[in-house]
Amino acid sequence: MSELFLRTLRDDPAEAEVPSHKLLIRAGYVRPIAPGLYSWLPLGLRVLRRIERIVREEMVAIGGQEILFPALLPRAPYEATNRWTEYGDGVFRLKDRRDNDYMLGPTHEEFFTLTVKGEYSSYKDLPLLLFQIQTKYRDEARPRAGILRGREFVMKDSYSFDLDDDGLRRVYQAHRRAYQNMFDRMAIRYVIVSAMSGAMGGSASEEFLAESEVGEDTFVRCVQSGYAANVEAVTTAVPAAISIDGLPDATVHETGDTPTIVTLVDWANSAGLGRTVTAADTLKNVMLKIRRPGGEWELLAIGLPGDREVDDKRLEAALSPAEYAFLDDADFARNTFLCKGYIGPEALRANGVRYLLDPRIVDGTSWITGADEPGRHVVGLVAGRDFSGDGTIEAAEVRDGDLSPDGAGPLVSARGIEIGHIFQLGRKYTDTFSADVLGEDGKPVRLTMGSYGVGVSRLVAVIAEQHHDGLGLRWPSSVSPFDVHVVMANKDAEARSGAEQLAAGLDEAGLEVLLDDRTASPGVKFKDAELIGVPWILVVGRGWANGTVELRNRFDGEVREVSVDSALAEITALFATAGE
Ligand code: ATP
Ligand code: MG
């Protein structure tokens, strides 16, 4: 440590918001360069390299072959898939001296597809799995939390090429297991969530989310069944339909000035309806306009129980690839049949507005909703009898306590950080580039692809986020910058040379050793050791005179005395059994 390029900081950097960011800077792992750009100092780079190694090993274990593309990429292939345009402000674009367009690669589907098309021509060459561990560039709108969301970051991306859907499913499952292995080896607590609603085809896309309060993703899970899903992907547990027989007729009421759900519920509870009414008994109709790619704006109404808000992310996912906007005053002015605050299913139907219902609005449910005139509502409007939708939509907010779609128990929400994503792409890119091989029967076969990402540099921060305490970082052995941190805490010349010998012995045994040989006080050294977070700290201190040293485990807090003579054997044994 007297030579290590390292300066630890006593205080938290002012700009750092989350614990991992503060600690990685304080402990001298990374340094900020510009928003979303960091340099890796020796300790940080060691962790990054160890994570890369684990990722690489698990990719090779499932048959992946490593290649490496440039980060600087020409425009043409991205033009073919329209992503040059779609990326918008999300990528860094630049020109060369001849005025040709380039970008810094945010992801590489195009080049993998073109490369495989260029090299392979027969079914005999397939299946194929390629990966790279590479620096990616994205001009993120909000770079945040240090290396958690950078504008330059390291990603493992892999792409599978198969002749048929069965092959794709197999390699998808292999990735799923490989990711579980790698994240388990890194001691990460994570969940696998479906990233797409069932409508899009089951497990065609899943995300690995590290559990963390500072995460930007919200997911829900059901403790009883283990169901977990991104909020966007949650499907509503649909209640059973109710018999319509004998339900009272719908009646229109003068409700006064009641344009909001709150005012409507107040009215209903003072109107002598013979029951207590809550917002959940009202049907709210939310007006939007949507536009499919290349299409015109059209009106869309969403009917949902009045106690629920529309969740923007769920709405966006449900409508994708169409874009949407809520109606503004000018839109209402143009569509005079829409009586703001009193919109009901009747005017929507009469004017041909597409109307999608929340899945809870099953046949036989009875609602209080707008009667399409100011100050009037209809009570007892029954779904399936008095109105119906053109389909259902998963756009209402998901709440803690909602029933899990498998019916096993309530949903509980938590936050997570996306660390990996596996995705059955299918033929999206191979269609664009006509990536075919000759099949067994001599006819061309269009290849089917999967794409799979891991946020390698993000993992450094994720592990720091999950494994730290008030004193500093606490690395799991598998990714720690060093295996053992030997602290000289005794000025005595014999103790110092004893510590040096112990360190040399550990080094000879194949362990990575950090030796604190500085002249600083023991207190300063202990503080630094705790901040840096190497899991095993070997203290050569006062006990030296009695032939003992202290072995501290930073990961689980255990402290024990060991005799100087057996220290070497004990520590090397720890690593032998750890299987690393
Ligand atoms: P996010 O929703 O977090 O922006 P994404 O959906 O854009 O992620 P992918 O394009 O699937 O992510 O990239 C694969 C992996 O790369 C992600 O799972 C994540 O771990 C990592 N990653 C993505 N963007 C960043 C970033 N700006 N900084 C660090 N890691 C990132
Ligand atoms: Mg992103």
C-alpha cells in the first residue's frame, strides 16, 4: 500500500447520491471524469476484471465464442434497421474527415447479424453463439449513481443464431442458467422477472433484477408462488364474470357539479342509493390519442375502475410500438361529443371511438359512470349488458396487495437494478438483412436470433450496493480486488518482517495479497481496510509477541485469533474450499 496508486477520502463526495457511488469514490476505486464517465483506478479495475472473468467463464461454458467489434460504427447497417433514426438523442454520433456518419455503438445486433451472414451459408454451421465484452456508449438522459448508469459502460452482449424455434428456446434456457450461475458466484441477490406480458409470448423476454432500494425498476412478486414480474409485464388476475340476470336497470341521475371521481363518490353517498359507494365502484374513462408507426393520430378511450390511475409505463408497454398522448383542451374542443368529466361508454360507442377496458371490468359488474352530459351520471351500468369494450388493456397501476395473476397470494412491490436481460429476438434482424443459410433440403432457412446482455461495469456498483455497511465496502471473495489484506499494526521490526513473510507466503500460495506496510497508525489502517472491503483481513498486531495474529472476516464480521505458525495453512485452506 505504500506504493499502490490509491488515496482514500475521509468524506463522502458531494455529488454522490447512492451508497455504492459514495463508497467506490471514497475507497479510491473510480474517479469521475464527466457526467456518466468514470476512470477505473487500480482497485476498481481489479474488481471489474474479476467480474468480467466470471461472465466470460460462464459464457464459454455454454458454448459461447468471444469476438470483438469496434465501438466506432458506420451508419449504413443502422439505417437498414431504422435504428439510426430510432435512437434519437440516445447515441453519440460523429463524422469522419470525409463527412461520413458514425456512431459509438450502444448495442450490436446489426453487426452480429451481418457478420454471421457473411461467414456462414449452410445449416451444418448452426447453431452458433457469439459474445463480446465491450465498452458501449449511450447518451443517457439521466446518467446517475456513478457507474450504475453511465454514458460509457462495459456490457457483455451475446447473440445466438439457430435454424428453428426449438434451438432458440434451448440456448435461451442455457443463458438463463449461465446468468444464474454468474450472479450466484458474485453473491448477488436477484430475481428473474418476465419483462413482457403473457400476450407477447410467455418467457420470450426476462430481466434479472438485483434487489436494491436505489434501483430504477419496480417489480412485484408473490411470496406464496415465487411469481415475479416487471410492473409493465404484470397481468391482472381476472375476477369471474357475474350473472347478469336480475340486475337492476341502469338509471341516469342529475349529479350536479361532479367532474371528478371524488365529487362523484360524494354525490353517490348522499343520493340514497342504499349502499356505500367507493371510488372502486365508479368507471373512469381516460381519453388518449395514439399513433401507430407511420399512421395518423386516432382516439382511444380506456375504461378503468375509478380508484386506479393509469400507469404510464404499463400504458406505454401495452400500446407499443404506437405512441400516445393524453387529450388536451384543443382535442376536446375538436371532439364535441366528449363531455369532459362526464364521459361514458355510450358516446364512445356512438362515435366509433376505440374503447379498451381494464380486465377487472368483467361481464356482470355494475358501474357508476358518465352519462355524456354535464352534471349527469348513470348508475348501475352493467358490463356485457349495457356496454362492452373493444378488448382489454393492461394499463392500470399495480398495487401492493393486488392478487398475483396465478391466484396464489398478494403481490408485493420492490425495487431492483437491471443486471441482465435475455430476449428471444426471433427474425427481426435476420429478416432485415436476409440472413439465410441453405437448409438440409437445399432451400434457404431464415435464421432466428436471441440477444442477451449483462451490465458488467454496472455489476461493480450493484455488488457494492448490496454488500456494504457503515464502515465501507464488503466484497464477496469472488470479485474482491484482493484475496487477503494484511495489515501491519505493530511497529516492532520483527513483527513487520513477520507480516512481510506472511504476505509473501500467501502470495506464493497463489493468493492476491494487499499488504499495508505504510507508516500510518493502526487506526488509520483499520479504517482503510474496512473502507476498501477485502473480505479477509489479517492483522499482525499486538498478539505478535505471543505468536498470534488476528483474522477478520469483513464479509460476515467474524474475528478470530490464529497462531502465526498455522495462519498460512488456515487461510489457504479457506480459499481451497471456496472452490475459486
Ligand atoms: P436500462 O433499462 O437499465 O437502461 P436497458 O434495457 O437499456 O437497461 P439493455 O440494452 O438490455 O439495457 O443492456 C443490457 C444490460 O446493460 C442491462 O441489463 C444493464 O445491466 C446494462 N446497462 C444498460 N444501460 C446501462 C448504462 N447506461 N450504464 C451501465 N449499464 C447499463
Ligand atoms: Mg437503457
